[in-house]
Amino acid sequence: MPDALQFPIIDLSFPDRFSIANLIRQGCVDHGFFYLVNHGVDEELISKVFEQSSNFFSLPIEEKMKLVIKNHRGYTALYAEKLDTTLTTEGDSKESFYIGPLADDLNQWPLEEDLPSWRSTMETYHQKLLSAVTKLLSLIALSLKLEEDFFEKVGALIEPLAFIRLLHYPGDLNSSSEEIFGASAHSDYGMVTLLVTDGVPGLQICREKSKQPQVWEDVPSMSGAFIVNIGDMMERWTNGLFRSTLHRVLQPRQDRYSVTIHPFLFTCSVISCVICSWGRKIEMLSPVAFFTNPSKDCIVECLESCCTESCPPRFPPIKAIDYLEERLRLTYG
């Protein structure tokens, strides 16, 4: 088993923004992953989120199913999702809860009398994470030799589709199948993903996703830090310079909790067919963090700083919504 990886540590409070941008570039080119510290989300709030997450997942299954997922919000049960569709097993050994943009009134919430302060805790966390992501994207722009407000100018931050995902990996399943994973191998479809865990190990990455046999390396958690990874859309934007790395979660020996936020609605693999918040019927993808994604009308095209005569753009310009539908056609036929 290879040694655990060491990613760059990105400090959002560090005054030399160009030095930090260079560290981000290093992490995105080498691994597609880095740690984020001094991000403005205090430990007390993160602890409350984990406590409230545990409270929800401890409810009887019939209570959780009252909030079963619709409009990409709500509960998905154990084995309901399978991120690696090449596996023959029934699904990944995790349950999850999705919370989307706060302004569209599509989120589902547990009753206040059942779980006091649950909704307010998650709403505060969503707002704090979106603020941190906005700051991070300005540094990512600098790391790509662009102006700090590049992603804002191209419309990526106009009503971004940011989703929190609460995850619970039960540790007492005693499965005899070696192919059962907490989250099977996948890459994220969006821009960036922010992940925080309870410290229980299990996350692994495969840096060379096209090579066989695959080599998997452990990703250690870091107290007070978010684990950040690049998604497929950012890899496309950068002409392959920044890598969207294959990753998975092993089935844990003890209960494991994590929280992700994805600034991009669709991130991993098909679980069901729904009417999404854009009003289109498509296969819904399963995010694995705070997923950050641009607005649906944002044009994704090769950045000038990422192409040359000898390295021309690999992909044509495309709208964010059309990109997602293209990925679904290519991946799932």
C-alpha cells in the first residue's frame, strides 16, 4: 500500500495571493486535490453540521423516506446509488441527504419539532461555504493567469448551483463482497468540490485514471481543513491542465460521516430520473460534497492561458447545461 498523499495547503487568509495561487496550480496539476484552511467556516458550525447529520441518519428508515429525494433535494437510501456503473453489485453502501440553493424553495426539511435547529444550521453552513467558494474561485483564476474576477465576468457565479450533500457510511454491514464500496470510483462533473469528514479514513484517489492496473492512494483528513478537488468541467475549461481525479471511498469498519458541497448540480453518477430545478427531465447525478457549478447559461470554453499553437483547444465552447447533457449522453448512452 503506497504512503498517504501530501497535498498543498491553501490558506485563504494568507496575504500573498499570488504565492497561494501558485500553490493551487501545483495541487491542481499534480493531484487535482488540495487542502483549504482559514476558510471562514468555524469549527463550532462544522461540529453542529455533523451532529445534525447524525441526528437525521439515526431516524427510523420510514421517517427518512418521508423526505425521499425529489427535485434533487432530500434523502437517498442505502445502496440507492452506484457511482461506478461498471460494477455488478447492487449499489454503494452509503445513505445521503441533498440540500440545494436556498432561494428556489425546492429543499426538503425535517420538521422542527423532530430535529430542532436542523434547517437553520444547514442554511448557515450553505451560506458560509458559498462565500468560501467565491473567494477560492478568485484564487483559482489567478492560478490560471487570469484576472481575479474572471469567473464572475463569464457568469459562473450568477445563481451558482451549489449543493450540500450529507453522507453516512454505516460501519457494521459485514459485507462479503469485495466490490462493495462506500462510494465507488468516479470523478466529479463540476468545477470544484469541498469535502469535510469526521476523520474516519476511507477516501482514496487514482491519479492516472486511464492506466491499468489502477493505483489507489489514501487521502488523509486534516483537522480544520476542507479537502478540495477539481471536477471534469474545470478540467475541460483548462484544456486538461488541471486534473479531475478519479476517487472512491472504501467501505469503513466504523460509521463514517462526511459533508460535501458542490458548486455544480450534477457530479457523479445516475441514480434516478427526475425533473431538475432547470425544468428539464434528465438523469440525476449524485454529488459528493459542496459541489460548485456555474450558472446554466455560462459558456465553458478553453481558457486563453491554457492553449498554444502546439496545444490547441481540445473541446469546443459549450453552455454549462449542454455540457451536462453531453456528459450524460456519452456516459450513459
